[in-house]
Amino acid sequence: MAQKEATIIGAGLVGSLLSIYLSKRGYKVTAYERRGDMRKEKTAAGRSINLALSDRGIKALEEVGLMDEIRKICIPMHGRYLHHADGTTAFQPYGKEGQFINSVSRGELNKKLMDLAEQHGATIAFNEMCTDISWKDNQVGFENTLNHKHQTVNFKLCFGSDGAYSAARLTHHLQHDRFQYQQYYIDFGYKELCIPPGADGSFRLEKNALHIWPRGNYMLIALPNMDGSFTCTLFFPFDGDPSFASLDTKEKVRSFFKKTFTDAEQLMPTLEEDFFHNPTSSLVTVKCYPWVRNDKFALIGDAAHAIVPFFGQGMNCGFEDCSVLNGLIDKHNEDWSAILPEYQALRKPDADAIADLALNNFVEMRDKVADPKFLLQKKIEAAFSKKYPDKWIPAYSQVTFSPHIRYCDALVNGKRQEAIMQEIMAMPGIETKWESEEVEGMILDKLKA
Ligand code: FAD
């Protein structure tokens, strides 16, 4: 029998996870990664970048047997810890008791995925950048980023998991009739900053929370790291006042932070250096179609669907892609001419939905979480959901804690619930009667309608 083979372009989070799934199934996997081997490179202190890992991603990591190890490097975040402009703080749980998301180092997670992929027999070729694909000959071209030598690799089955600015997608795109492509940049960029640990290695903010400083048009967030530090991300307009463009001197940065993020600023001794040293990056949503070519090629992860980070779902969604694909390999008994079209048919609506949900969540995080009316709405929903868990799951929980609910269903359910809540919130005196039978009865009636 011919050897089963897979060529994977990009060994980031998703490409490495996919390498594990396929190697475990007996495929001879070779992943080609543009960067050097991060396991051999030293990361500069204070440059840890973390991500929120939640139930969809956890499900996939459990399937490949990695979650027990990843759990050791996760910090549970049980809710949002809000730092208001007036200096007050508030804690909003993410879900029911016992539900949390996890802060995990992107680098450490990627390294562990690479280790496991290799343990299962995958080969990762580093410093190999995909430059082109020939669909006629089923060949991928790579350029070595160190010696600039080119090589051509024949493939039987190939995946483009090379991220939001995918070269695989581009060559697929340019050589495909009626390829649909939509790219949308928001007017905000982001910059990573740092809150170091205390002298004794302690966390200088509440450890088990995702911190947010919501300021209407923009926000600062902070996620905890294992070493006691926090990685902060400033989501901020590129232009206008204030903006990345207007904060153009160290003095302006320090004084803006002092005034706007007072309690954070006191914990940021390297603010000026970080601000001017770290890049200002843009935030893009990419939607495209088709993702697959016959039984030979598919886009996966950010290469298929880059989204903005405001729901903490990009990686989780990419991991879910891998898990769904794995289920389809079982279903279709390795018949890739059936697997790939169904993978695309299932995942495209979900990717489009989480892209929209993520864009909407920016407004919620930077602005609405500071609005007492919005907080009351969330309280009513949480109370109703606690009493009628089979009738109402808050939208955030559907996306984050309910991998059995598809993103596209979560989007539809969420819109319906939001419409009901708008009517509830418009009830005169809702502030005082929100726990009443009248309100509960009205929600039940509206759910029946
Ligand atoms: P990537 O992680 O981008 O990996 C692509 C890999 O391909 C890289 O290793 C790259 O070097 C390689 N590559 C690129 N081009 C080539 C080429 N030509 N040839 C060979 N290799 C190539 N998601 C969450 O779930 N939770 C979060 O909290 C979260 N926070 C985020 C915060 C920010 C600020 C941003 C920007 C994103 C966040 N995300 C989050 C999204 C998450 O980072 C991505 O969805 C995830 O990294 C996608 O994984 P990927 O493997 O598809 O792509």
C-alpha cells in the first residue's frame, strides 16, 4: 500500500497540531516552517506573549493527548477584572462557577505541539518559506531563509496553515477562477506592553483574571504569565487624538498612561522602552472561499479565516478546524475527495460567524463592560440562565464554554437573545424589578414566540 503522506505549510499553532493528528493516523508528515526553531532560540525577558485557551481548543488538545501537560502551564482566568476610569474596580465572572478560560504562553504551547508532532514521527523543516505552489504538478516551492536555496517538494496532500498572511492562500487565490476574497482592517492597532512581577516573583494584579481597562474608544488588557508578569495589550486607534500617531514622545506616553490607566501605569517601569521598541501591529479579518482544491489541498487556521482577537477565539477556532477534520477522516475512511469538501462546508459558516462575533466583541470589551445598564443586562441573563439552563446560555458561554454549539448557531442564538434582552431592558423600572417574576415571565414568553 502506498505510504500516506501530508505536506504542511507553516508549523505555527495550527500546523503543529495538525501534524500531530495526521502523524498519529500513520501519515508521513513534513511541516515546513519559515521561522527558525523557536525551541532553540532564547526569548527576551518580558516578551512572553500569551493567549486565552478555552473549551474548543482544549477539546482538540485533549484529543491528541496534550492537555494534561498544557494544563501545567495554564493560568485559569475566571472572569474580567475591570479597572474603571474613576479608579474603581469590578469583577465579572465569565460564566457559571467553575467555568474559566486559560492564559497560556503562545511560545510554550507551540513548542510543546512541535515536540509532540516530532515524537509521533513528523518532520519539521525550519527556515523554509513557501514561495509558490504548482497545482498542475502538485509541487510546493520553498526558499531557505538562511542560504536562499530553493527546493521543490512533491505533495500528495497539502495543507496551508501559514497564518493570516498566508503564501499558500495567495497562490491558491491567484490561480483559482472566481476565488472570493475579503480583507478588512479595523482602524485600531495593538501594541504589547509589560507589567513585571514583584521583587519576590508575585503577581502585582489579581492573578486569576483577564484585566481590562475599558476606555470607550480604546482599551488596555492584561493576561497573567507563569513568572508573575502580565502581558498587556493596548488596542488603540492608529490616528487621531489620542492614538499611536499622537503619542510620539516618551513624556507623552508616560503622562497619557498616568492619566488614563493610572493603576497600571504605576506597575510599568519599562513603559516608554516597551512602547517605542515593540511594534504597532494591525488587526485584520480575512474571509475567503474556496478553502480546498479537489482531494489535495486545504487552508486551515488563520490562513483560511483570520479574525480579530476580541473573543479570544482565533487559535481555538483553528484547533477546532483540526478536530473537525480528524472526525471527517474517520467518517470518510481517509477518502480525501469526500473529507475536504465536507470540511469546507462545515467550517466556512462557522469561521464567518466567529469573525463577526469577534468584531462585535471589541465594542463590548472596550466600551459596554463599563456601562451599568449593560452590566445589569448580563446579571439578568446570568440569573435566568442559572434557573433555566436548557433555555438560555449567554452568548459568551455559547462561544467559549460550549464546543457542542457551532459558532454559526451561537451567532444566531446570540442575536435572538440580544433582541429579547433589548425589550427587557426597555421595561420601565427594570433596575428595581429585574429579579421579579414579571421579568422572568416576559423572557419565557418571548422565548416561546
Ligand atoms: P500562526 O500562528 O500565524 O502560524 C503560522 C505559521 O506559519 C507561523 O509559524 C509562520 O512563521 C509560518 N509561516 C508564515 N508564512 C509562511 C510561509 N510562507 N512558509 C512557511 N511558513 C510560513 N486566539 C485565541 O484563541 N485566543 C487568544 O487569546 C488570542 N489572542 C490573540 C491576540 C492577538 C493580539 C492576536 C493578533 C491574535 C490572537 N489570537 C488569539 C489569534 C491566534 O493568534 C491565531 O488565531 C493563531 O495564532 C492561528 O494559528 P495559525 O497556526 O493558523 O497561524
